[in-house]
Amino acid sequence: MAQENAAFSPGPEEPPRRRGRQRYVEKDGRCNVQQGHAGETYRYLTDLFTTLVDLQWRLSLLFFVLAYALTWLFFGAIWWLIAYGRGDLEHLEDAAWTPCVNNLNGFVAAFLFSIETETTIGYGHRVITDQCPEGIVLLLLQAILGSMVNAFMVGCMFVKISQPNKRAATLVFSSHAVVSLRDGRLCLMFRVGDLRSSHIVEASIRAKLIRSRQTQEGEFIPLHQTDLSVGFDTGDDRLFLVSPLVISHEIDAASPFWEASRRALERDDFEIVVILEGMVEATGMTCQARSSYLVDEVLWGHRFTSVLTLEDGFYEVDYASFHQTFEVPTPSCSARELAEAEARLDAHLYWSIPSRLDERVEEEGAREGAGEEAEGEAGADKGKNGCLPPPESESKV
């Protein structure tokens, strides 16, 4: 019965699995935010150029084709209406009749003439005559509007092609962030690198902590952003990104991780967003690369493997070990507890170890005491010598 009861008795409860956090910024830098119920959509049309540039490639190509095709169809229809209104289509075989456009015998011919006019191809088979003032006005209007459409659409495509988004794909971030000691201080570190030989000019790095918080008044802020100092005060946030660099955030009293121990950090729920900005050396355009680290991607007690080696006359970077880390001895307490322990140790050493001045005072006192003892012994010897009996000759006398 005991075995049966043991078989049917519930086993130890498994710890509840922590629900995966929804990323605010994906690892590839894409912001995981969608705009819903955005009213006043007319604002997008007021900045049509930026709207077309921001569209996806398939939509941009669709608008590019439609802009030219609809313009050609629109002016082609007007050329056909002019020919139809003047009666040119009824006098196709009349050699004495001067049409508005020579050899325009239908809508297809008018459409082809519209393409030749707007693109300035000029095959020479269809040509406008000087007996059609409305055609001359339409020719000027189509030439002007065609140039505007051409400049607008070609400009959109040029800006879209030359966008530095693809340049950001060659800026890499380490897959994990680490927490370990650096110069006796707990630091949160991650690594950045550039795969291209052309450098990022005026590169700078920023870090944001995304975490929910509640104010003293009870207001709940779901995605509160807090700056993580990565050297803004000292200028270490401005990078010379020629080889991979380890970016360090010192966990001090101003850091939001000041009271976070290893266990507290593992139970916490946050996201660290890192942003690398700079100008592309080849084009001079501003480039921005982003990445993020969740709680599970922060390794406590790890350090990054070195990727830089000195070869014959140059430095070589091995990106095969760019994401690799190794364990190092690291205290599990928080940075505040570590600082307090160091302060107590310093105070203990201060009160337990005498200073050199105290040592000199003690040495001088010991020397003075030894001198007094030596003088006392000498005086005693003198006293004894003074009490010596006189010589025998004197005593007999």
C-alpha cells in the first residue's frame, strides 16, 4: 500500500516557468512596435517624399511604375482627345489635311507619342505640327510635369537605394552581455564590432534600460527608459571603431543595478537596448545600428574572449570567437554590498595596522628606555667602585 500510495502521490512541484518577455527591440535592430489607430492619416501625404521612401520595396516599385504609367496614359488620352476633336482621325487618308500630330491614327499611337514626349526619346515618326496651338501648350505642360515626376520618383529611388540601413547590417553586437569585475568594480559589458574595412566616422554608443516601474503616486509605466552610463562623462562613449571594442557600464551608486545581486538579476525582468550611431565614411550619411539583451542573455561571472592578435606587421581580428565568453571568479553579491564590504575592510585595516608615525614614536620610546637603563647600570658600577677597600699598604699604616 505504501508503494502504491507513493506511486500515486504527487511528486515535487516544478518551479513555474517564467514567461518570455516580449522584446522592445529585436536582435537585428528592428523596433517591435506597430502604430495602431493612428488618426489624421493626411499627415503622411503632407510629407509624401518621406512616405514613399519609408515604404517597402515592393510598394515603392509599384508606385514608381504607376507614376510613369498613369502619367503616360493621362497625357496620351489628352493627345487622342485633341486629335479626335480636331477631326484628325477622320482625315487620315487626306494628304491635304494638316493634323495636330503627324501619324497619330488612334489611342495606341497617342499613348506612344505621350511616352516619346515625356521621355524625350524622339523617334521622329510622330511629330507635332505648328498648326495646333492646343497641342503646343500640352507639349509644354507635359514636358514640365514629366520632368517633375521624373525628378521626384528618381529622387525617391535614389534615396531609398542609398539608405544606410544595409550598412548597419555589418555592425555586429555580441549575442550576450556579461557582468564581471573590472578594476575591482562590477561592470556590465557587451562587445561591438565592424565587419567592413571602411570605418564609421564619429561613432558613439548609448544604452537604455527598458523596465516597467510604478511611481510613488501609483502610476504604472510599462516601458520606462533609463540611461545606462557607458562613458558619457569621460568621453568613452565616442568610439574609434577599427577593431571590436568591449563597452563597459560601471555599476555604481548612480546605476539602476546598484542593489542587484546575481539572484536578484536572474529574477528581474528587463531589457537593455544598445544603440550605435555614426556616419558612413563612403557616403557621409548617418547610420544607426541597434540590438538588445534580455535577462537570460546577461551572463554573470563571464568575460569576453580576446579576438585581437598581433601578426607580422598588422593586427588580426578573429570574428569566429566574437561572441565567445569564459567564466571568471566574480562575487554574487550586489555592487552596493561589495562596496560596503570593501569599506569595512578598509576601516578594519586602518584601525588595526599602526601607522609609520606610530611605529617611529614607539621605536624612539624604546630607545630612550634602553638609554636610561644603561645609565642606571653605569651608576651602580660607579657606586661599587667607590666603596672598594683601600690598598693593603694604606690599611697597614
